[in-house]
Amino acid sequence: MRHNNAGRKFSRTPSHRKVLMQNLTKALLLNGKIKTTLMKAKDLRRVVEPIITQARRNDLHSRRLAYKYLNDHRLVAYLFDVVAPAFKGVPGGYTRVLKLPMPRKGDNAPMALIEFVKPLEEKFKPRLAPEKEAE
């Protein structure tokens, strides 16, 4: 029996699953929606929604916990300054999973689109390295 063993294994080691979910979380925050397999999208909800709930608290401890997971200061700032205020007053359910009609071509895996329920006004723009002045 699988008591207290929540989540799917995806035929990966625990460290690989952790990195997979971190990368999917970053991609969702950067793009607002991503296309992935249905099972990954359903598991991603269980990771993203608590992070947004933490970001709604907007205190130092929450920022440190978000950075511990995301490992990117600019992405954490975007999460706290743009994403969390968009869901102010919403008690949960920040993402939706939409099943796509066509399965993946190679292995016939069911595909899904995971996106935020509310569209975000500001898109994440990565800061480029400052240009060096010509002397």
C-alpha cells in the first residue's frame, strides 16, 4: 500500500523529480502558461499554488523560502511584486489545467496546458547584462 506516498514518480529519481518541478515552476512563472503532459501539470499545481500563497504573505521569511526553491532573485521579485498582488483576496486555485485534444505524437501521452487563472498584466522581462561603454 502507498500510505503517505503522495505524488507521481515519473520514472525519475527523487532529485530529478525535484529539479523537474523546479524547472516547470520557473517556466510557468516566466511564461504564464506552459504545455506539458497531463500528469506533470497536475503535480505542478501542488508545487506552484503553495509558493503563490507564501508570496501573498509578502514577508522576509516567505521571500527566503521562495528563493530556496526558485534560486533566482529576479524571479522571486517578480513573484512577490507582480504575481502575488494579482491574486490578492483569492483564497486558492491560482492555476487551471486544460486538457488538450491531441496526445503527444511520439508516445501518445495526454497533453495539457497549465496557466494562471488571472492573466498577469506585466510579463517577466529578464534583465540583460549591462553594456560596456566603448573607451
